Amino acid sequence: MILSSKELIELEDQFGAHNYHPLPVVLDRGEGAFVWDIEGKRYFDFLSAYSAVNQGHSHPRIINALINQSKRLTLTSRAFYNSELGKYEKFVTELFGFEKVLPMNTGAEAVETAIKIARKWGYEKKGIPSGEAKIVVCSGNFHGRTTTIISFSNDDDARKNFHPYTSGFVSVEYNNIDSLRSAIEKDKNTICGFLVEPIQGEAGVNVPDEGYLSSCYEICKAHNVLFIADEIQTGIARTGKMLAIDHENIKPDILILGKALSGGAYPVSAVLADDEVMNVIKPGQHGSTYGGNPLACAIATEALQVVIDENLAQKAEQLGEIFRSEIEKMISEFSFLKSVRGKGLLNAILINDTPESSTAWNLCMDMMNNGLLAKPTHGNIIRFAPPLVISESDLCEAIKVLRRTFMNFKK
């Protein structure tokens, strides 16, 4: 029985938890930078599953890796060695320049993993008194929605009525070097780590000032604090470099990856660090039944190789400049557009209205009707992040869709 979009939406509404508010489109197929709904209408995908599909939908090399490995072995648990994990660990650590990797599945799991590693390092290596370790985080952060992570969020929707919260976190203002310096100097003997998104994606693609991250890194080094880079959304070529921190030539003490690590084909995440940090984790102290499974390893290896072979970081850099340049022209033309910001193909348009308004949502609805999918964040911001495999001609065609939408838009 073939169901319509309306019927499928009704099924989700009736039988699924209401923890998301999606646009009313039911996607059925994807290829490259495009997706098709159940009725066969084609759309530009300008969200890329929150940057998980950097390599494009259904990339044939990644899908073939999935198919071939799934026919051999999918899961063993870590009770045994498997034929893919060691090869993947060697590949990913050498690619990103670390000595060890701890494989997990989701981004939130990887963040939780990094928090545990940093705390244990703080007690066993830095000598922080038991129970006193603190991690510095930034205002406006988004690292996931587990109980621990929402404890240091300042998003009321994520936090309200989920308390009591986990302690041990100090919040500082994002893109404020003095705020970080003051916090670390105040508690330098008990702070074990600084957790930061190089660009805050969920907050609306907040791009820090040039030099902010490198200055934060130097402050951390001066006070024996681990610099922890959450590159779950910004990593894997999205911002025009393999990692967003590469724009400032930083090697973090702990690197967190996810999303595009699998090209959108399977949940894969990873935490990377050198031996001095990672070796505080001993058998039985952390893990996951699915973490490091052979199917995930085969997929992630191929997904990363695709990024390298197809020069997707360079492509993101070039196409991002075109996108922002064209949007800048529209900002001077349409009063409801305020500004554009971003790096590579991670960008956002700020709408000239309040966060409580429906303007951004209505714009996204009109874009959807015109064949382009994007989603608001924080009320009056629209994030644009197409798959990095999009061609220049398709990007220009998508920009025409945006212009046509803006020209016909009525609040």
C-alpha cells in the first residue's frame, strides 16, 4: 500500500513522540545534493541532515562499502577483535594526527566520552582533588541533548523540567577571550578542560573573530587545561578545511567527530586524543556495544576517503564564497534579510525580525514550495548547508530559487 505525504505525516504525529517540529515534507529518496518526496517532487537539500551528508545522499562508494561489509560481518561487540576496527583506527588517527581513537556511535555519545576522558585526566594527570573537576563551556553551545549536556546548555527548551542538572561546568561568553581567561585563572587548579564548537552551528552559525580559537588554545596550554574541539557539525570539510580549527592551525587535545564521519549512511562518531590523554581510559571504564563495529568502520573509512579524493574541503571553500557573495547582494534588496555569515558551506541568513516571529519559518515554507529545503534555528535565523558535492551550476540554480522566494515573499 502506497501512502500519501499527508497520511505518513499523520502516522508520525499519532505514533511518534513529538520531540521535533519538521517541515511538512516527506522525503523518500536522495541522490547527491537532491532529495525527492513521496510524490516525486525534487528539492535542493540545504540542510544535509545537519551536515551529516557532506558527501551527498547515497554516495555510491559509501553505499557499496556498506553493502559489502554488511554481507560479511556487522557486529561483534568489543568482546572480540574484528577485522575492520584496527585498520580504521590506524586510518583515522593518521589522517587527523592523533595517537588514539575511541569509537562511538552518535555525536552526543562522543561528547559524553570526551567529558569522561577530560575528567579522568584531570584527576589522574593534573592532580585535581576528587570530585572537584570542572569543564569550561560556552554560552549558546549545542553539544547534544543528554542529561549531562543539557546541564550546561542555556537553551530553555533543552533544559526546562529536566533537572536536577549535572554539576561541574562553568559557562563563559562565546567569542570573548577575556571571559575564558578570567574563568580559567579563577579556578585554574580545578579546571580540566575547555569544550568549544569552532563555529556554533545550532546557535545560528556563530563564527568567532579571527584569532579567538588560537588565543583560547594558548590560554588552555598556559594553565594545563585540555582544549576540546567539538567538530561534529563543523568537521569533515564543511567549513572549507578538513576541520574548522584548521583555519587557525590548532591541534586540540581532544577532537570530537560525528555526523559526516559516515556520510550519513550509519551512526558513527569518534573521540581522538594522544596517548597521554587517552590512556587514562582502562578496560571496563567506557564503551558501547556498537562502538567500533565492523560495519561502521568500513563505512567511515570510505566516507573519509571520499572527502579526500573529491577535494570536498576546497570545494566547500570556493562555493561558500559564491553563496555569501550572492546573498549579500540580496540583503541590500530585501528589507527582511539582515545579514549572512558562515565559512565554507556552513552559512546562515539572519532575518530582520524577532526570534519570536514566524518570518523565518514562513520563508522556509515558501522555499520548500519552490523546491529548496532549509530550516530555521533560534527563531529568526535560517541555516544553509548543502551537501559538499553540489556543483557550482546547481548552487547557482538554488540561489535563483532563493531570490525567487524572496521576491514573492509576503510576511
